[in-house]
Amino acid sequence: MFEFRTLKDTSVSLLIKCFNEAFSDYSLPVNLSEEQFCAFLKADRVDLALSFGAFFKGEPIGFMLNYSGIYHNEKIVFDAGTGIIPAFRGQGVFSRLLAAAEGEILKNGIRKYCLEVLQDNDRAIKIYQGQGFAITRRFLVLKSYEELNVLPDPSVRFTDVISFGTDRLEKCGLLNASYEHSMWIIREGDENYSVAYIEKGDAITACCVYSRHRCYVMQLGYTDIDDLRKLIVCLVSQCGNILIKNLDEDYVEVSDMLKATVFKVVAKQYEMTKELSFDR
């Protein structure tokens, strides 16, 4: 009845149709054009050879879009997006799709599968837990909610990642970033990112890596929380709306500082991880 296989030979037009239909009944329905969908695949580094689809009569009715990379010094696969067309839900499609994907992941010598899910999505969380995923981290998503007009702070400097150097970044007291903000991702696309930082003597006391195109924060680092606050205020004043996605809830000092300036928590996410083995 159903067929499960990789998406490497599936046409983009069929994938877009399935993708849009799978998210058509969400609170914020999705309707991507071909250009937008291809941009999403590229931005999220989706590997269609590691991604799987469920097919009915030759057409995709479900998908798991995956990519691989290094996280905490270990190679993993990350789920960039999973969806099932509404008419085919509740028929065991997801569990069989996941089993097919896990088999291919194991063949590639990878033993860990990660994903992120909104903390209020109880249905999805229960499904993932039923398939062996466990909550491993808790994240906040914060967004600046008002503009700031402050005079430039001469202590805050701006440059690009290439000029600053990723090796130097790693010595700046960086917070433990989520997988999507890992250093290897910054290195791969270093031409797309900028750095704001405060330097005192030979030490960087605060830094922020962000996308130069949309002021999307990738990483934060500091040894002085007051300097990090100065840097954030300056960045908001210069860029306007800023999104800080996936700040670990354990960084209470940082989240309290952000909320005391012009940021609000707009969402909360779980990181969920499954250890894979051939015995399962």
C-alpha cells in the first residue's frame, strides 16, 4: 500500500505539493513557492539522499527532511522538517517512515538522531517519545519588541566573521549553542555572518554572531554580562528587530538580561534526541 524510500530522485514539484499540504491545517498554514521551498532546502542544508518520503500510488504523502553534521564533537542527523498529509495521518505512516530513515542513517555510520519541537505541541512530543526520542535540552526563542534609539557605543565594534576568525570566536566564552547554530555551520557559511564584540585589553568580554542579512542571532558569548547588555542594546539600535532562537533555558543570567531590555519570549522548544542501534 505505502512505499518508503529516499527523496533523492523525487521531483521538487511533488515535494512542494506534499510539503504545503502537510502543513495546510496548522495554525500558521504553509504555502511555499518553488523558489521559497528550494531556498528552505538550501538554508537548512537538507540532504535528500538522507531524507525519506512515504509514497502512495507513486506520490509523496509524507516526508522527513534531514541533514547531517557535527554536534558536541559527534556526527548526527538533524530533522529539519517532518510532515504527513492530513488524510493519511493515524495509519502508522510516521513510524514506518522513521524506521526507514533510521535504517539509512545507520548505514551511513551515524548513531544519533536529533530534532526540535515546540514545547506546547503535546501531540508531537508524545509521538516522538513513543518512538524513543528523549528531551535533551530546553530552549527559549526571544524577539526584540521595540526599537531603541541610543547613541553608538564606541566600545562595541563590528566586523565580519572571516576578518574576526572562527578560531578567535571559540575563545570568547561562547554559550553552548543548539545544533543549527553550531560552529561548523558558521564556518561553512562564514561570508554570511557578522560579529559584534567588546574587547578590553587582549580579552573579548562580549560577542554576538549574527546573520548580516536579517539580524538573526547565531551565537552569544561573554565573560562580563554588563558588556553583553551594552552590545545587545547597540545591536538592537542598529538593526531593529532581532530574533534570538534557541537560547538554552539554563542560561538564566542571559535570558533575564534580555527580558530586562527589549526582548520577549515568543516560543519555547525542546531538543529531542534518539540513540540509534541496529538492535532496535
